[in-house]
Amino acid sequence: MDKREIIQKTEQYVRSLLENDASGHDWWHIDRVRRMGTTLAKKEGADEFIVEMAALLHDVADEKIAGNEEKGLSAVTSWLEQMPLSNDDKEHIIDIISSVSFKGGQGKKPHTIEGMVVQDADRLDAIGAIGIARTFMYAGSRGHLMHDPFLPYREKITKEEYRQGRSTAINHFYEKLLKLKEWMNTESAKQIALKRHEFMERFLYQFYQEWDEQYENVNG
Ligand code: ADP
Ligand code: NI
């Protein structure tokens, strides 16, 4: 089995796992992260094969899909065991996957350039127009409101609060999305993040303008 086949087989495996997923980790998110990862890997001189494998598998270990993180990581480990990879490569991929997740700000900093690239690619998919769309999808799936002017956003949140606490789509911008541009590991990702960040600011500006207009009309 050559590297291309390993990628193809892994792609099929991930597709079949995510087919019925409704938690916002649809296959197209994985595909975007893999493509962005490959682009960043070229610019940053990272190993494209490792980046692509880790990107494809990065959400298999997500607690929302696997039930909990350990179960997810062991699923990834057993998958990699079946592939003709060196132990170093397997360990590297597992190490990347266990560090990419955000978890309310408590994600670990990756140890290698390949890890940094995958984490950046995942975070880039959370911002900009697509990031905005994903945020409203997620909020809808959790039964959260899109906005509640009386629900303040949370300054500091634990991993549990990040997953379970009540939030709104708009609060999620302040709890996570607007912080991400500062959190990019690589220069290439920072440049892309800056543009996407500006777009989110314009979106919020317009959102509040429309929101406030309604109240001005009613009261005046
Ligand atoms: P990933 O595992 O891809 O890094 P998450 O599982 O944390 O991302 O979230 C999936 C998507 O839903 C992301 O775009 C994220 O920004 C968004 N999201 C996560 N938590 C919330 C929330 N409380 N409210 C709205 N959107 C959220
Ligand atoms: Ni992801």
C-alpha cells in the first residue's frame, strides 16, 4: 500500500464514520481542513502526508462523536495499526490529534510544525463566513438562541462550561471566534485569519445595526 492508498482508505473510513453525524462535523468540514492543511503544509514546509492523515482523523477522536476522548483516540490508534506506517508516524499522528481540539481555550500547543498546521487549518474553518455559518448551525442544533442581549458572554470558561453551559451564537464570537486570529501558530495562517476576522467584525457591526434599528423603530 503506498501513501496515496493509505490516504484513500483513511478517507473512506472517516466518511463512513461521519455519514450520520449531526454535531457539525460533517465530511465537508474534514475535507476543508485537509485541503487547508495541505496548502499550509506547502507554505510552511511541513510533511504533507502526516498533515493530511492527521487532518482526516482529527475529529474522529472528538468526544461528541466518540463519546469520550479516550475512546476516540483508541479508535484512531486501531485504525492506524492496520496501516503500513512506521511507529514514529503513528505516534506523530496521534500526538497531533490529541492536541488540535480547542476545548474552551485549554487545547495544547502542538509539538511539531505538522501539528501547528493542522490546528491552524481547523481553527481557520471556525472563522470567516464559513465559521459564522457553522456557529449558527451549532447553536441551532443545541437549541441555543442566535442572540440574547441580556445574556452576557463568559470571560473565562472551563472545558465543561464550554460544552455544557448556555450560550448564544453571538456570544460564541466573543468566547472563541474573535480570539482565534491571535492563536494561529503559523504566519501563513495568520494572514488568512486576519481577512476572515475582519469579515466577522463587519458581520457583527451590521448585525447589531439591524438589531438596534428594530428597537428604535418600536420606541420612537
Ligand atoms: P472543531 O472540533 O471542528 O474544532 P467544535 O467541535 O468545537 O469544532 O465546534 C464545531 C463548530 O461549532 C465550530 O465552528 C465552532 O466554532 C462551533 N461552536 C462550538 N461551540 C459553540 C457554541 N457554544 N455556540 C455556537 N457555536 C459553537
Ligand atoms: Ni474540526
